[in-house]
Amino acid sequence: MFILELTYTAPVSAVDEQLAAHVAWLDELYEAGVFIASGRKNPRDGGVIIAVAEDRARIEEITAADPFVLAGVCAYRITEFYATKTAPALAPYREELPS
């Protein structure tokens, strides 16, 4: 599982110009089962996405295709973790630690 932290690298007005394309990109990845949750940070200097994928390389491909990245208005920090404990509703995402 991955935590994707977006940090805006441009004024919010430039981010807002790309927002519709970014939301469409998010919707596609929710539909594909890659994204579990997302939202803006408070204060509004970026956002956070919780994602699942087979490996970090796939997540790097996905984030590189974000319209925010393509427009140069955000940078990503990717953190991989093992979701060994979850709320009951997230049980399908529980993971075992590697041997």
C-alpha cells in the first residue's frame, strides 16, 4: 500500500486550472481499484492519496501521469507501507509482512 503526498509547487490558481483534469484522472484510478481514498490537505498546500498497486514502479508511472505533474504544479512524495492492521471495511487490503 502507498501514501501519495502531493505538494503544490505553483500558486493555487495554477493548480485550480488543472483541477478538472486531475479529478478525471482520480476517477479513472478509483474505477481501476488503485485509489482507496484521497483529499486536500489543510491548509491547502497539496493533497494525500491512499493507493494500492503491485509495486512502487507502477505507482511512479501512475503519479507521473497526473495532470498536476504534467502541468508542473505539484510534486509527489511516495511512501510504501504494509497495511497489517485495518478497519473491518478495509480487510481486503490487509497485508502480511514479507518474510
